[in-house]
Amino acid sequence: MTDSIFNLLKNSVLGKRFRNIGYLPRWIIFAIDVFIVFVASIITYLIIYTLTRLHYNYFGMATRYGLIILINSIFFLVYRTYSGIIRHSTFIDGVKLLTSTTTSYIFLLIINYAGRIFFDKHLFVTTGLFISYVISFLLLFLFRILIKYIFERYMNIEDKKKLINAVIYGADANAISVANALKTENPSRFKLRGFIDKFNQTKTSKSILNLPIINQSKKIHVILRSLKADALIIAEKSLSKEETIAIVEECLEFNFKVFTVPLITDWEDEKQISNKVKSFEIEDLLDRKPIILDTRSISNNLNGKTILITGAAGSIGSEITRQVLSFNPRKVIVLDQAETPLHNLRLSIDNINKNVLIRSVLADVRNKVALEKVFQKYKPSVVYHAAAYKHVPLMEENPSQAIYTNVLGTKNLADLSIEHEVERFVMVSTDKAVNPSSVMGASKRIAEKYVQTLHEKHRDDDNEIVTKFITTRFGNVLGSNGSIVPLFSKQILEGGPLTITHPDIIRYFMTIPEACQLVLEAGAMGKGGEIFIFDMGQPVKIIDLAKKMIRLAGFIPYKDIDIKIIGLRPGEKLYEELLNDTSKTLATHNEKILIAQELQDNYKNTHTATLELLKKMEHISNEEIVAAMKKIVPEFKSMNSVFQTLDV
């Protein structure tokens, strides 16, 4: 009967207008609250007078009850009980009402007893004050509950159709906090169907927040289907990484969306908690153990020093910058040739550590004169060299630019580091430099050789070299500029298809923060001349990555979004390597960092060949540039049909 009445109201013209109403002004809420206290006062008078005929006539009824209304109104203003949005009332609003009405009651008691002590007159019947207090609070509270109930059940039918039916995995305090937060979220995203408790082995029915708790006696996807859910929110804090990945894989296989929420702290409010509930990202599916850093050695390397970071506006350079700032250097110089990205970086890092002086330098690593001025002015102690051209197809078409930036840029910085007695020079390299198949990879390998042989030359000449040259080499970084993940994300937003170069292509992946953490630690532990390689975990098949990203976005591969094979690009190979065929590795104290033992090149030969290449760059063709690169890097086997037949 009630539902039919409300449905009739909802579908009426008045109901539609009411449903589309904006939030009421606060003064109207305040006026309604005052009116409710007035109604409570009338009810109290009727109760007291009807049952006991007890009252005092020192003041008129209007004056006495007017005083009650006035005092309550004052404390409504003090505690701002009217400031909340009625249809989104929470526990906090109830506490405000209780505090306000209780304070008013106590204040009126004080007035009443003061009148008795000083004037020997009662203003109010004490029992009447208590009854008025109780009725006022109940009516104020019930008013809010009623409005909230009406809006949630009858006035938001269209919005509810858009909600995601979700089940929360977990039944502990963490999960309950998430459920409470999502119930009060505005605008709402989820309609909760229940909880899954892996620790509940009993068959007795239990519930939390009027939602069923299901024991995990069946597969997750079976439980989700039985509850008519579309998604799973993982809020169980005791799950291991392996367990979480297994649950996600199962959900994705059966086309259920997955959301996750980090551990919740005691002092977070419901809005903060609901903001933490986010879609499960592809980065979260990397089956990798957390990195344990030697923060002491990194701190000793960076604390109180001037740090220069090249390519600072790029994805790797910007993350290195953020992490460096946490180790309290004296000054950080962020250098890049891209104006807008450098400006955006500066805006994002200015408030990370107020004790660190940050300077932005707009310069090109190919311009040695500009770099010289930077070294003279700031005198850096540590250089992180992340500036590079890294897009493989572009460098195949523009090999001269790969040489200018990746080789000449590195040479300029390395030479200046020695001249200005920089303590450490940390070069960010790539696994594409190993047995390179592309111009980009070969140019990075030439840069590696130059840095290594420069260190060995000064050591062999018995020169007291101050600068320690350290190279770090790792594979693909999820989310970095030019990486496959942003491309796939863009293609999914556009409705597909996702483009893959080969069905069997595989790559190693790590996250940007993880890669940069290892760069900092390798830079701190290096003694000079080493190439550090990082444990990249298990290789990932790109086609599997594409399917998972489609499912994580809530779509079905090949049905909602297609996957298209477009063929290998020039310079691209099916798999990358971290070591060449003749290399071995040495372990370090960090199990994720190894030292590559590679055959040492002769500085004189490398230096001479590099200088010759740089001198004639402007006068030779792309084919001649690649042929010269193959002389410096004999293992360079081009996967570009244009360059494959060139003689070494």
C-alpha cells in the first residue's frame, strides 16, 4: 500500500518536480528544525497538562515555551545542525543533533535552577524539560531519516538503474568501513549486495548492515552470479598478493569488474574512504614482491647535496625527482627541453618538500655550452641522466636524432661531470641496448660503452677520478611515455581496436615507482663502471595484457572491443633481453639488482669511433649512420628491412 502511494506520487507532476529539486537553502532547514522544536513543545505541554495538570504561571505559556525554542535555535546555530544535506544525512549529523539538543536541555536546567535559587521561582517543570528534550531530538532525527528514506527508495529510481551491483570481499572492520562509506557516497556508484567472508566456515546465516555474509565455500564467480552482482570490491586486508591476483583473474575470466581499496586508517572519514575505492589497475596485476630499499645508503648519497636530473619532465625523470625530494637534498635541478611538461612538473613538486630548493632549467642535453653554464652555476654532486629519445619507430626514421640526443647528450654530461668533479653519474638505460635490433637500442648501447670506457680510462691512467659512472638497465615501464599501457587505455576509451604488432610478442614490465626506486639504490651502491640490471619478474605476453586491460575496463575481448594484429614495426623484436650472450651476473645485497659482467671495450677505440660518428653526422645518410653504429656495436642486428643488408 505504502509503495503504491509513493509510486503514484513519484510519477505525478509534483513528484517529478520534487525529484529534480536542488538542495534546500540552509535557512529553510533551520526554520524546519525550529518548527519541529515548536511542535515538540506543544506535545510536551499536552502531555504534562493532561496527565498531571502541573504547571507554573510565573510567565505565560508563550514566554516559557518561546524561551525553549529560542535556546534550541541558538544551539542549532552554534553546532550548525542545519548545514548538512538532509537527503545525505550521516551518523555525524545525528551526533550534532544530539549534542545540540542535550546542550539546550542542560542550559534550560541551569536557567530553571538559577530561578529557583535566586528568585525562589520555577520557570519550568523539570520533567517537562526532559520530555521536551527527548521529543525534540526524536522528531529532528526522524525527520532526517524520513527524508533520506524517501529519496533513497522512491525518488532516485533512475539513478539506481545506473548503479553497479557489487559484493564486498571481506567482512572485517576494513570492509564494514568501506560499505558504510559507499552507502553514503554522493553521487552513488554502487548498490551493495552482500559480503564474502573467507574465514566464515559456518552455514548459519549472518548479516552486516542488513546485507548477507556469504562464506567462501564456492567459487567467487558463482557467488557473484547468485547475488546478481556485476562487480567485486576487494576490501580484505589479510589477502596476500598471490591470493588477490587469483581472485582478480577469476573475476576477469567471467567478465566481472574488480575494484580495490587500500588499507583504511582509523581517522579517515567516509568521503576519504569512498575516494579510495578504485578500479583494479593493470599495474596491480604484476606478480612482484614489494621492494625493500636500503634507505640509509640512498640518504647518505643524497642528503644535503645538489642533485641534477636530466629529462626530469619525462615519466621516469619526474618520478626520480619525486623520490629524490624525500631524501632531503639541499637543492634539486630539474632539466628538460620540453617547456610545458617541465612547467607542469614544477607545479606538482613544489610542495613535496619545502626544505629543498628547486630550480627549473630549460636546456637541451645536446647543447654543451648550455650544460656547462648549469654545472658552473649549480655545481651538482649527483647527476641522474634520464634524458633520451626512446620511441623505436621514430628513431628508425631519424637515426641522426637518436645519436645526437642519446649519444652526444650522454657524452656532454659525462665529460662535464668529470670536469666539475661530480661524485656520481647515474645513467638510465634500457634492455633494448642488449643485442640491439633498433637504432634506439644501439644508440643507448653506444652511450653505455662511452660511459663505461670513460671510467675505465681514468682508472687505468691512475688518475684520481672523482666521478663514479653507474649505468642502470631495465625493461618496459608500465605507464611511462610511449609505453603500451597508455596506448591501450586510449584505444579502449575510443572503443578499440587494440593494436598489437605480433601475437607472440612478450615484454618484461615494472612500475614507474619500482624502476625509479631501484635506480636510486643502484646509484647509491655503485662503485663505478658497473651496469646494474633489474629483476623484471616474469615476462608478459602482450596479447594477454591487452585482454586483461579490456576486461578490467568492463568489456569482453573480441566482442565489445577487438584486438588487431598489425605486424612488427621496424627495429622491433619479439622479446627483449637484459644480458647479451657473453655476459654473466653478480648478485648484490638487493635481490632485485644484479651487476652485469660484460666484456670491457677499449676507451680509445670507442671514443675515436664515437667522435668520428658525431663529426660526420650532418653529412652522411641514414644508411651510413647505421653502418657506422654497427662498427661501434657489432652485435647490432637491425630488424628494419631498410638497414638489414648494410655491411659492418
